[in-house]
Amino acid sequence: MNRKLFGTDGVRGTANSAPMTAEMVMRLGAAAGRYFRRHDDTTVHRVVIGKDTRLSGYMFENALTAGFTSSGMNVLLLGPVPTPAVGMLTTSMRADVGVMISASHNPHYDNGIKFFGPDGFKLSDEAEARIEELVESGVAPAQAANIGRAKRIDDGRARYNERVKFTFPTGQRLDGMKVVVDCANGAAYRAAPEVLWELGAEVIAIGVTPDGRNINDGCGSTAPQAASRAVLENGADIGICLDGDADRVMLIDETGRVADGDQIMALFAARWAAEDRLAGRTLVATVMSNLGLERYLREQGIDLHRTGVGDRYVVEAMRAGGFNLGGEQSGHIVMTDHATTGDGLIAGLQFLGEMVRTGRRASELTRSFSTVPQLLRNVRYRGDVDPLDDPSVREEIAAAEKRLSGNGRLLIRKSGTEPLIRVMAESEDDGLLNEVVGSIVDKVERASDAAG
């Protein structure tokens, strides 16, 4: 079916505007409750619900609670916890479904709903489509005697912290290391500094004073400049920048330079392959990962399996192929040996473990390969006609691919949330890079104007 609610990562939008209204979220909770109880209407089931620090989280937490309890499910409320904690606790608490209330790296006025199945992984397209059908058709509420209960779980963060520390190499400590951690005023504002301190690091924590409106505001993985300054001002060994729900990470080396997900994955893949623990000698990444990463992996005898944009598609490919390492350039690092979804804190700890093991500085470990220059331009289009169907656009794309053959890469894709065409190219030839992107953008704009 053509989904109206669910995008590439759950349901997302501006709070108090469709679809992110309290009424719709309550209906979504009721529909999800019915979906997960579809084979058993007699036993009370359970759902765990976490959230980040957005002001609207209070509203949506209550709306979801009303929806789920109306369908006969017991609700376990975790409060502010990272997204990966919801995946973890869904399985450890034997819940039927987990929900994270978060819009990830988006501004405070946005919010979203992410679902996890009983196995701790995000739901499939088919499951989301079925839940959406139930939202549209409506579901009958449980009988009065079968209404669910709600309970606060006070130690959810502590359980997550212990699980995260367990992933750090046995016998290693962070004594003597000075670590800046930027929590984006988001879900990990308490968990991340606690874990790092308990492992022995001297912690300089920023982005740890959430007020409901400052999440991702000039801080976190989408704005690493604050952490870069803190690293330099404090003479820190490394900076760890998380996003609002802590499922992605950017690293700052001791010189203040930012390392993205591609560099982090390159280090992990090479190390794991050397230890013969990289399943299938394959790294899973999206089409957005840099061509330099692909070339580096090839030199290491490691395959790169590319997917569509979105960490859920990375995870789906990992599960289908039996692979255990994947992620995105944006900082989602998925290690299924440790978690069911991207976990920025675990990824940061794994990197710190490499620093301890090798005795090397962050700047040495975050420069595995030279990136190929990349240029991305977004073109907003009008009208009901897809500009990519226009013959002149297709001809220009074909010509650009021919020009880049053997000297770069071209990627054209439509946004899943906005009427945008994303035009991205990579090449060491800056002139060629600007020419091919500019020519395609021009043709798309002309086709859009003609259609509008």
C-alpha cells in the first residue's frame, strides 16, 4: 500500500501538526497494540516506551499510553533513554513491542514515533503498512476488564548503562583519558557521561542541560563545532558527539577535526577483518558512503554492500546476509554483536577501546582513507510530474554517468519526505564535479518549471 504515515524511520513531523498530533498518536498506539495482540486476545501483553527530551514527549508519551492500554496492553515507561536502549529493553523485558518517541537529529519542534518488534529490531515495511491500515480502519477497544496498566520503570537507564559497559573490551579502562562528550541536550544526557566516568575517563560533558527546546540546538552530531572547541580548550584526547536520541555519533580528534561514520566504519571493518570476526568480510553501508571508503575496503579485501539511505535498510541487509557491521556516513554505526540498531555510545566506546589497545591518538585512527570530494545539491520540484521521468533529464544523467565513468560516482535520488531531487556526485576532478552536478540540476529545474 502507499503509506501516508510511516516514512523511512517511523512516523515523524512537527508536533501538534498532522500527523504528529496527540489524537493521531493515540490511534497509532491503539493500532499497534491491536497488531501485536492479533493472535491472542486473552493474555495481557506489554510495550516499553522511551523518549528523548523534547517538550512534546510528555504529550506523546501520554497519548501512546492511552492508545496501548485501550487495546489491552500493559505499558512500561522508561522516560528519557537512548533509542538503542528501547531495542535492548524490549527484548530483555520480554515485551511484544517497543516504542521510541524521538525525531532523532531534528529540531525540538519535530517529534516522531519509532517501533521495535519483540526481537528488538525496527519493524518491517509490511508490519508498518499493516499498522497504518489499522489506524485508518480503526480498532475496537478492549473490554473494560481487559484494559492495560501503566508503570514507570525507574532503572531502565541503569540497565542500559550496564549493557553498554559490557561491550567495552574486558580488562581495559579509560584511566588517564580526557573525553569530551556532547549529548545534544538529548536522550543520553545522563547515560553517556555516567558510562564514560564509570570506565575511568575524565569527562567534560556538554549538551547535558535539556530544557525541552534545546535538543540538537547548536550541539550534538549535527553541530560538532561546540565539541571541537571543547576538545581544544580542554586539551582532550577525543570528543564524542551524539545526536538527540543517541543512535548516531561523530568523533572529534585531539586536533579538533571531525570524523564521520565512514571513517569510523573503515577502522572497525579493518580491525574486525584482521581478527577474523567481520562476518562475510563485508561492511554494509548506504549509497551515500564515500567512494574513498569503497576503495579502501577493496584494498583490505573487504566487500562493501550498499543499500538505500536509512539505517533500517542497512540493518535489513545485515540480517539478510548474516553480516555484523554496517552503518551510515551520518554516524549510525550498527554492530549486531552488541545492539539491534545504531548506538552512538557503543560506537564511541569501541573507538576508545582501539585507542587504548593501540596507544595511538584519535587523529591517527580516524584517517584510514582520503575522502573523494563529494558535491550534493537538492532541487525542489513542483507539479505532479516527476522530473526524473523527463527525457532531457534522463539524457543529462546518462551523459554525466559516462563522463564520470572510471573517475567518480553519480547518485540521483528522490527524498522520501519532501518534494526534492537529491543530486550527488563524487570525483577528484573538482571542475568535472561542478559541471555534472550543475548540468543535472539545471535540467531538473527546467523540467520542474515545465511541469508546474
